[in-house]
Amino acid sequence: MSSILIKNIKEIVTMDRERTRLKSYSLLIKDNIISKIARDIEVEVDEIMDGSDYFLYPGLINTHHHFYQTLTRNIPQIQNVELFNWLKYLYPIWARLTPEAVYYSSLVAMGELLKTGCTTAVDQFYVFPKDQPKELVDEEFRAAQEIGIRFHGSRGSMSLSEKDGGLPPDSVVQTEEEILTDSQRVIEKFHDYQPFAMQRVILAPCSPFSVTENLLRESINLARNYKVGSHTHLAETKDEDEFCRETFCLRPLDYMEKIGWLGDDVWFAHGVHLSEKEINLLAETGTGVAHCPVSNQKLSSGAANIPYMLKKKVPVGLAVDGSASNDSSNMIAELKAAFLMHRLIYGISSMSTEEVLGMATNGGRDV
């Protein structure tokens, strides 16, 4: 059993319901679990830290990322294009991913997250080049175990290629059978059901424009059978909205409702183009949102109505998104971006510092 005592902390920002702040308290950690907070703690421990010059707050939770994109930052040709054309340029580059590339890009992304206060990271990995081993997600779990972060790895997927009406090329899509078989393998190999587990698995088909309706249905059925979460991109851009209207005769959220993709075991990345009525539906069903303000600004996707989501008690977490649309994995920068974005659009009282920190902590937990 390992133990750490942080003594006489300048201030503990608890982020409990009352937003309690504790001055000159000590905190005891045993086996990665906070076991006691009190003014004076006298106990034998493995390590003692002096907290008198430090503020302490809960570890941040990043609810959406694409680690492999750390390898495709700052590409000049895609600095001034919106999402669909941005993806079409990058797919052929990502088609050359190898296990080694996935492993090292994961270390870089998680290292940056840890340096900026993130202790729990979600990643959505959905690019599986046809000429590479299918166990690429395993490399992310290997990197997470080595670096020591709590990791919720998503077995993502793309099954709808360009020739079949989707966006990605054939080189990075898989058959539904391949996807579902490997999804089951990843859950059984890596998902830890224990409380405070350091690794868990999520099933995460990429988006309505890159997977079939049948795969979405089968994926969420598999996830619910194994009692794991489900995640996808949704309502990120106007292009996506037009695609769903033309292909399904439905808006993106209506489509997800039709196929059973709402509930407290589901959260969507972005949620930029949602009406108040649609946000109310998220609230009613307990469906969450991963808010990615830097990525949304860089790709000119728009601004999610986060103040209204919070008002309606939609579970909202914060996320850096992939590094190709952020150029960083800096969680502190994401908090600042969220704070400033919504004050600019919705007014000075629309977003407080506590609400932003709440999204990055309790909100991430709730999604």
C-alpha cells in the first residue's frame, strides 16, 4: 500500500456541491484514493509533501481526444479549411499509422495532459489502416499504463467509405464484422469494472457520416450488454447537419434518437448545432456532451450553447479534442478558451470560473 500526505495546503478547492474551500488543511492519499481531509493528520506514510504554497483542486478530466493526431499538428495546407475538407486531406496521412506511431503519439498526448492537470483521459481511436495490425488500441493502453494516467480508451470505428456515401477512403475503414469482433476483444481484455479503475473501455463509432446505421445499432447494443459507455461525434458542423438531412431526412440528434443512441451511458463530442429543444432532449435523457472550444474555434465549426446546457443540467465535460484541430493537449488552455468564448457570445454573466472548472471536473465525471 502506497501513501502520500500533503500537509497544510494553502487552499483546497473541493468542487463539492457547496463549492467548499478549505484553508490550511491536510490531505491523505492511500493507493491513489483520497482517504482523509482534515486540519491535522498525523500518520506514517511513504511520502510527505508541504502544501503551504499550493492550491489543490480535483484532477481534470479530458472527455474527448484523438491521441494519434499529435503527429499531424500545424500542417500548413489545412490551417484555413473547415471540417470535411480538413478530414479529406488528413485521412491519407492517417492511413500510414503504425503501432509504433500510435504508441508514441499516445505518450506525447498523455504527457501534455498530465502536465496541465489532467488525471483522467478519454481517447477516441477510429483509424485502422488496412495494411496494419488490428490491435492498435492496445498500444494506447500500453502507453497509458506506462505513463500512469487513468485512461478510458475508446474502440472507435469507420465502416462507411466514400464509395458507399461516407466521407473516409477505403484505406481506413473496416467491415462491421471486424469492428464488432475487435470491440468485444478490447472490452474483454482491458475494461476494469472495479471502482477507481485505472483503465476502462468505451465503444465509439466515429460519426454519422463515417459509419452505417446498422453499426451504430450493433455497437450500442454490444456496449450495453457489457455495461460500458458509448461515444461519437455529433452536431459538430453545418456540413454534418446537411449530410444527415440529405441522407437520413433527419437532423443529427433526431437520427441518434431514432436508433437508440440517447441515455446516461452516451455522450457526444461537440454538440455545436443543437437547438434549445434538442438540448432539452439531452437533459431529459441524461445524455452528455464533450465541449471542445479550441477545436470548434480553429475549424470555425461554431459555438455550442453551453450556458443553456448547464442551465438545463445537461452533463457537460471539457475536452481538448485531437491535436490536429487544437495543436495542443493543454487542459488549462481549454478552460480559458471555454470561459472567454461564452462570455463573448452570451454575455459577462454567462460563464463563471467555477462553472468552467466544474465542467472540467464534475462534468467530466458525469458524462
